[in-house]
Amino acid sequence: IYSNQLLIVAVLGLIVNIIGIFLMVGASDPQNEESVPTVDGQSPNEVDKEPTQNKPARNENLAGLFFHITSDALGSVGVIVSAVCVRYYGLIIADPICSLGISALIVGSIVSLLRSTTRTLAMGIPYESDEIYENLMNDILEIEGVNDC
């Protein structure tokens, strides 16, 4: 294992990923007025006044991008740890152990994204819309002549 070259590439990769994380977090910050989409010149909070709709909706694409960048950063950290262990302590077993640890962290972190995306693809309503859905169903049932929905 060429630990010197591995360490250099891993540190450079970590730096690039950290920059990417900061750029992405800045671009997706709801307080950043330039990044928040508007409807007819109004902010999202002016369009929908209901309390359940004041918080920004989760963007699955941004969540996937964030998981991708952070998993790359975690990969770089794992490579740095394994390169240091190999270079200075002769622990060649550190490389596969770090790889398995990184893989477990990545799989664990994407479970919520997979659940949410699957629900969307199955055309399920978002979890935060349950209260809105119940209110709409109650409003429909109050219409004269409607017995069941």
C-alpha cells in the first residue's frame, strides 16, 4: 500500500468535500433569501400561512447530494485513518476495517432518504401533510349530500 500518495489524495479529497458541504449548506439555507424559491414575488411564508406549511419542505435531491458529499468526506477520513495506521504502525488490517466502518455509516445514513423517496415514488402523501389531508377530508364530509369519502 502506497500510504504517502494515499494520504495526500485523501487529504485533498477531504478538503474538496468540506468546501462542497459548506457551499451546499449555504445554498440550501432557508434564511438565505436568494436560495428560497418564491411564488409571484412572495416568500413561501406569505403564500401559505398555515403553521404546518411554514417550515421548508425537504428536497430529496439536495438530501441525496448532501449524503453523497458527506459519504465522500467520510471515505476520505477513513482513508486518512487507514493510511496513517499502515504508514506509522504497520497495521495493514486497518484498511479493510475502515472500509467496512465507512460502509456501515453510509448505509445507516441513507435509510431515511430511501424511505422518504420510496414513499414519494409510491405516490404516498408526505408525512407533514397528514394533518392537512385530515382537515380536507373533514371539510368534504361537511358538504351537504356527501356521506362518505
